[in-house]
Amino acid sequence: TLAAQVAVAVQNARAYMQTKQQATIIETSRDFISLADPQGTIVYLNSGGAKMIGYDTPAEIIGKPIPFVHFPEDSQRVQQEGLPKALETGYWQGENGLKHRDGRRIPVDQTIFVIRDDDGEIINIATIMTDITERKQAEQERQEQLLFLQNLIDSIPDLIFYKDVDGVYLGCNKAFAAFSGLPESQIMGKTDFDMFPPDVAAFFREQDQIMMQQRQSRSNEEWVTYPDGTKVLLDTLKTTFTTSSGEPLGLIGISRDITLRQQQEEEVRLAREEAEILYQVSSAINEAKTPQDIADAIATYAAPPSQPAILIATFDTGDVTTAQYVNILANRTSDGQTTSRLRIPPADFVGSFMGSPDDIVYINDTQNDPRLNEETRIAYRAFNAESVLTAPLEIGGRIAGAISVTTAQVYHFTERDVRIYRAIAEQASAALERLQLIQETQKRADELATVARVSAATTTILDIEELLQAVSDLTKESFHLYHAHIYLLDETGKKLVLAAGAGDAGRIMKAEGRSIRLDHPNSLVARAARERKGVIVNDVTLEPEFLPNPLLPLTQSEMAIPIIVAAELIGVLDVQSEITSRFTEEDVRIKTTLADQVGIAIQNARAYQVQQDAADRLREVDRLKSQFLANMSHELRTPLNSIIGYAEVMLDGIDGELTDDAIEDVQAIHSGGKHLLSIINDILDLAKIDAGQMFMDRQETDLSKIVEEVVHTCQILIKDKGIYLEIDRQSEIPPVYGDPVRLRQIVTNLVNNAIKFTEKGGITISIGRQDDQQVCVTVKDTGIGMSQKDLNVIFERFRQVDGSATRRAGGTGLGLAITRQLVQMHDGDIHVSSVLGEGSTFSFTLPVYEGQKV
């Protein structure tokens, strides 16, 4: 019906207003509420906190260290007491001080608690400080009142006297003299029997003797009569005075007229009892961590003696008569049982019959009070409430709840009770507001920690499907949601495709290929993508744009958050709850932060996939190149060997003598073929190395013999150049562990390279021990040398020294590259040094042979 729809709408509006009020409590609170990172830097401060210490905005404080807001002695207490206790137990509370901008100190009630992640690592240090200036002033005023009262008591004229051990008066004050009716001078030397009636004197003497024997102070009350006949009750305190060795010399007595003080004492007793009750309740409430702790404190220290029950409740509005519900924060029944966190109709709340007063209201006898009708009396009997008192709770500047005290037997509440419960209600209001702020701060910190935990998990996943599935599952689990899934915008930009979903439902929907058009009129996901902002629906039954899903039948509220990176729409994070009114604008901010992190992770995963694809293609191209070079080398080497062979047959004259011109031509063919074969062999070696097909036949090898053979072979290359080629060898060169063929190739390449670039002087090949584990071979020439620029690239493939000398000498630029790789395959190393115009030195090391190698 229309009435039902209106009722639901009103309920939703009220729930929204309450949620909004709760969400703004922290920011609008007059308390100082901050978060600091593990290094002690303030990263959040509410506006009320900034104003408390004289600053216009939190931005003036954020980024400052914690000691910035304290004086040194207050900061020292935080560092030496507060933080260590909070790190040990997670929580510390105590009095401290804040530093106002104008230099004054503000006394505060400070609470510190440490926020950790699941691994126990510190995320934030939260601090809530409440200005207790008024409380301090009140305490000071109370102390001054007590001091005044004490001075008043002390100003009452006391009777002071002192006697020796035999009871003879040694002296007195004027008050005692007036009491006895004799001048002070006449009293000294007398005894009580000289001054008082026999029975009174005998009582005094008996008390004196007992005190002297026990050597303990004694107090007794006695009625005495003044000379004018006035009877008074004296409270007399007697104590001994002794010599330095402890021997009694006599006694000192102080008598006080307590006849007129009895009423004052009773009043003081009651005042002290009231102060003690308030002090104990206040202390317990200040240490309370839950509303139940507050109820227990009231029951323990301030409850009436007639089977009391204590109930603390809040309303969704300030008036219990119009409230939709009453939230029972804590309940201490008359038999000591406790219940909390219940939501009940207003009619079931014991205080509902009291209305919504702005001050304490009480009924001493609910069954006989003429103000109550029979229906109300029956209701109170149902609550087992013979007497009831209700005190309002003011939270956030409004009447938000009440403390209800009932007794199972008739109890007459007094004005003293009203004073006590009014003070308790004020204390409880402040404590509940503090607990609410702590709860909200903790909730926000927990959610931020959850975002950080989910974001951290995504940074380790580079596969997009795995990444999105992990985010969906973690988001559902960590935020206690009914469901979570992620849609990605397709390549056309017109459709959102389900990329991952939590649980079995999400996997089924993904397998079905679920998608939503971007222009779909009845989809919150599409709407969030189009509007590029978070969308909340806290009651899907009232939302025409809600798109129901048969796999998610329990959905009651939904929130969709667009995933945007660098102004580009990536997709939508959609979360659902089985609870109505589950999401707030704060949830939008939290989930937007998460969506931003997820978007960056998606972009990173995509970039990684592109790089992986490119790397795979490059590896395939390199493989094909090596295969091509190897195949072509084999194809070219076979005919070249035939050409070289036939040229050698012709030069040997086997097929007949050749003319001089023919010999010159055939020699050119032979020389060119050998050179081309050398190039092809180099290319084939490189292909084998790249393909991992260059196998070594390593064994015990005499490197000196190989050097000698290379020098002998290369003599023909220097016979027409007029340069020398010599060996400088140490004695007792140990064998090395290597492949003889490849070692010969290494030495030959280095010597040939030196001959090519040396026109005068010569080449020296040195061989000797580098150390106990290595043998070193050095090829030093006096050729053209190289610049530093050439040295940086000399071992790279197809790189040659620039200039006319290179062109004159020729070469492919592969020899030194192959040489270095062959040396490294022998577990050795090769180095070069050179001076342009003076020559070059190549050195390589090889491991000494140490027996059979496996």
C-alpha cells in the first residue's frame, strides 16, 4: 500500500541520516583525533582537533611528527609510557597535555591504540585526546571546597592539655581553661580528681592508665558538663610523649566538642561517599572499552541496593516516542546477567513510558504512583520494575539515548541519587561518544588496512585472470560481503564483460560469458561506468535500475565503483550485501581507492603480457636466425671445400702445368675460398654457441705445446712483414683443463689478430701462472693500438675498429667475439688493454688441471 511504501521510505531516510551522522562524527568531533604512520608522522587529523590547538585546518598539522603537538614533558610521557604500553597491549589511556598554537598547555585525556595488519605489522598509531580543562577546574574547585571544609573543622576550638605519668596537669590551652572554669595557672599541678566529679575523674584516670600501659594513642568520647551546666560530648584523643630513649613522660590530650559537629560529620560523610561513588564510577567509565563496561561500572558502584537493573540504550531519533527502534547497547539485569547489542521496538524499552525528558525523571513506586495508568503499571510489572529512574544521554550534541535504572523492590530515589545519576549520565555520554569515535576510527583503519592488504596481494600477480579472481575473492572475504565481481570494458568500448567473480556463483557467471551493454538502462554497473562515479543502492527492492541475478538471490544492497586509470575507464568493481543500508559514502571512498589500485594492477599485468609476447617473438626470431645461419653455413661450406680442393689440385699440377697468369688466378681463387670458409666457420661457431650446441671435449692439455704449434703455423704470415713473433714462457707451466681444438682456436685468433694490425716491431706471447689455480696467456703487439671507444666494443659481434687500418686488414668482426665466448666456456676470462699508436695486449686465463673432471 501507499502507506507501507511511505513508511519504508521514512525508515530508509532515517537510516541514511543516522549513517551520515555517524560518518561525520569523527570530523565534527571537538576531540583531537589523529592517525600517525609507523614513523610517527601525523597523516590524519580531524578539523575539531586542529581547532582545539589553535589551527584553522588539519593541513597545518598533517605531515608533522607527533611531538609537534606536545610540550617536551608531555611528548616524553608519550614516548616513554604511552607508546610502549600501546605497542605491548594495543591500547593506552592516561592524562597528558597538548600544545596550543599560542603556547599554552591544554590538559587532555589521551587514548593511544596501535593498528596492525594481519601479519602484525604496524599500519597506524591512532590517538584521541579529549580536552579535560573543565574537569580539571572542577576537580580543583572540589579540592578547594574540601580544604575549606577541613579549615572549618580545624577552626573549631579544641581543648588541649598535657599531664605527667601520675595524671598531674602540666599545662593547657585557653579553651581547656575556660572549660574547667579555672585560670591556666591554677590548673597546673592538679589532677582530674581536683577538678571533676569523682566518677568522671575516675573514667579519665582509667583511660589514661590504659593508654600509658599500651603506649598507644587512644580516643574516647565522653559527656562532660561545663561550669555553667552545659553538657557537651567531647571526642578526646590522648597520646604519650616520651624521652629520646622511649620512656613515657606523660600524655597529651585534645578534646573536641562534637555535639554540634555530629550533623556536619554526617553531611561530610555523605558528601565524601557521593564523591567516592562518582570518583569510582568516573574512573571505571574512563577505562571502559565497551558500553557493557559502563553498565557494569554503574551497577558496581552506584546502583540502588534493591535488586537493581541497569540498561543503556540509544535511539535512532532523539525522541523515544517517535523512534523506529531502540538499540540496547548494554543491559545488566537484577540477577547479574548481561546482554548487549540488541535492537528492540520502543514499546519494549523500559524507559519509553518516561517520554524523552532532557533531565532525570524517576518514579519511586510504579504500582502506586497516581501519575500512571493501569496499562503502564502492568508494563512495569512485566519489567520487574517497582522503581525506575531514567537519565538522558547527550551524544554528538543531541539527546541520543538514556540510562535506565530499575529496582525489583520499591526504592525511594533522593536528590542525592539525582545528583549522582546526572553526573554519571554526563560521564557515560562522553565515554559513549569516545567509544563511538574509537569504533569509527578503528573501522576506517581496518578498511584501509584491508585495501592495503588486497592491493599488496595484487602486486605479486601478473596474470590478469588470476589477478582479477584474487581481487574478487579477497574483496568479498575481507570486507565480509555477499558477493564481489569485476567487469572489464571490451575493445569496442560498448560492452562490459564479466572478467572474474567471487565464489562458485562468480565462476559460473564467467563461464556463461556474462556481459552488460554500456547503455543498459537497468544496470547499476553500466550506470557507474557511464557516470564514472560510485553508485549505491541500499535497498534493491526499491531501485528500478537494479538488475537481479538468480545466482545471487539474497542481494539487498549493491555498490558499483568504476575502475579508472589516467582518465581511462578500465571496468567496474561491483560488490553486494545481503544486508539493507550496508553501504555509505565512506565505503565509496574506500572502494574507490581499492579500484584505483586494481586498475593500476590490471594495466601493469597487461603491459607485462605485451612484453612477454614481444620477448617470445624475439626469441623465436633469434632461433630462426641461428637455424638459418647454421643451415646456410653447411650449404656454403660443402661447395667451398670442393672449390678449394680443386684449386689445390690445379696448383699442384696434377692436371697439368699452368701458366703464370693461370697460377696467379687459381691462387686468388684458393685464397678467397679459404677466407670465405673461415668466415663461414666463424658464423657456424656462433650459431652453435647461441643454440647451446657447442660441446667441449675438455681434458688435461699442455697449453705451452699449443702456443708453440700456433707460433710455428703463423710464421708464414709474418715472413713478408718484417716483424718478429716470439714466446716468453715461464718454467714448469702446469697443464690446463680444456678442449685442445678450441684452445688452439683461441690462441690462433689472438695471434692472427695481432699480426693483422702490426706493421713494425713484433708480437710477444707470454705464458705463465696467474696464481695457484690459473694459467695466463698474454699476446702483446706493437701495432696500431685502439682508442678507449674501440675497447668498449671490441668483443661485440660484427664490431671492428674504425679507420683505414681496419679496411686494409679486413675481417668480419666475429673472431674476438668467438674468442671471448670460448674462453668463458672454459671457466676463464679475457681482458684487453691498448694505447692508440703503441699497440695492444690481450690476456686470458684458464683453470689449472686438477685431476679427473666430471
